[in-house]
Amino acid sequence: MEIQKETRFEVRGDGRRLDVQLAEASGLTRSRIAALMEQGLCLVDGRTETKAGTKARPGQQVVLTVPAPKPAVPQAEDIPLEILYQDEDLAVVVKPCGMVVHPAAGNEDGTLVNALLHHLDSLGGIGGELRPGIVHRLDKDTSGLLLVAKNDAAQLALSRQLQERQMEKHYRALVDGLMKEPSGRVEAPIARSKKDRKKMAVDPEGREAVTEWTVLAEGRGVTLLDVHILTGRTHQIRVHMKHLGHPVCGDPIYGSPRGAKVPRLMLHAWSLAFTHPRTGERMTFTAELPEAFLAGLRGNGIEGCSFDG
């Protein structure tokens, strides 16, 4: 068994906060730096420094020791997984409908994380654990593209792109009813429902949520949409479509029992564009619609059209 070694980063103090200097040198987050310092793993001129906000004077030698990642608690499982791309920093995978992303009570195995631990190469670990970093999430019954970071530096850079809306995500959604306009924009804050804590809902006191949609095709009482989300709230598309009076077909939480008959939740993460954190290259990926999704379209009068939007 290969024994992983700890990593050391050395900098010369320049008068700024230690966590800022060390974050720049190591590529780790400042919260991770603070946690390591609390563990006594930072030396300033040979003396242990535990306070992240301390300023190292110019010329002082600062040494941070980063232990080797601990084995991840979830176990690697040989679960079939479509990987569109991977390198030393990240991977782009296609999550199937019905797969949970993270292990949790009731879903301890068979998750995307279990599959990633088996399939990913050169996994550097996140937050001191040998595990993948899920940059953005998909609901269990939503299929499609998902971006994974392999190390702290990539996780930090990609998460910042997500927060600053530099990452572009488009979905395909089949919704009940015919839209009155060819396109539209929903700006309606979302919070946990006050009536049912298992649901999310439009709430003036909630967090900002912005969704743009464009009609791609119409069927028998249904509409296929290209949906572009500018924020990433829990259940955002599903809540916003219900708010418009056009819930996503097959939605067991927000849908209508009188809605179109489909084999699954008709929501698929279709395309993803982001800037590579190491090379600066703009990368774009698309994931074809799964057969069950196509069957749902055909069953409601939509077939033979272009889904490129």
C-alpha cells in the first residue's frame, strides 16, 4: 500500500494575515488553513502559531504542514458511470436519474460519490479527506452533467465561478401546459416552505433565485424548454416552474397528479460551461438526453426535433 506523505509550504512574511499568505501559496481555502493552524501545523520562525488572523512580519519564515489526506469514509464501488472528461484537477460526469449524489441516512452506498471514488484518477482530496469535491448538485431524479473537483485548489476556483455566475448551466425540462410567450425570466426568491419543511417555495424572504427559459418544442399539452439558471437554489427549476403554473412533468413533489404521463422526472442537466482553473481554457460539455427522457417526449407528441436550443 502506498504511503502518502505530508506536504509543506514555506513563505516569507510580508505583513499580511497568515491565512491570506498561506492560502495564496498552497491553493487551500482560508477556512482549511485556519483548521490546520488550530491543529498546530503552522510555524512562524520555528514557533507554533494557531491564530489565522496573525500577521507575519516581513522576513519571517512561515511553514505550513498539510497532512496526507485521510481515507474517505464512503467506500469506492464499481458502479457504471459515464465520465466525459477528467484530468488532474477535475472531472465532468453524467449522473443517471435515480442516483443520489452523497451518502446519507438511507443511502449509505450506491451513490455518485461511491462511484467517483472507484473511477477517478489522481484524486488529491478535499478538506484533508481523500474524496471528490462536488461543485454543484443535482436532485436524485435529475439526470445530466455534474462537475467534480479533485483537489482543494480546483474546488475553490470552480466554486468561485459558480458564485460569481461565470459558470453557465442549461437544462432540458418538459413542463405541463403551453407557454404564452416564447421565452421568459423568473426572478423569485426561494426559501424552505413554511407549510412543508420537505419542500422549497417562492418566498419574499428567501434567497435570490433567477431562472431563464426558452421554448424548444410543443407537444400535446406540454412544452419542452431550455432552462438557464443564474443561481443554484435547491429545487430551483422545479419551484419556479410550479410558480409559473407549469410544473415539471413527472415531479413527485411539485407536479400535478393530472399532469402528463411520463416515465421519470423530466429534468436533465443538458450543458455546462466553465473556465478550467489551471489552464484558463473555456470548456463546454453537453449530455445527450437519456432514452427514458426521449420516451417521455415521444409519448407526449414531441419527437424528431433539435434539442440544441
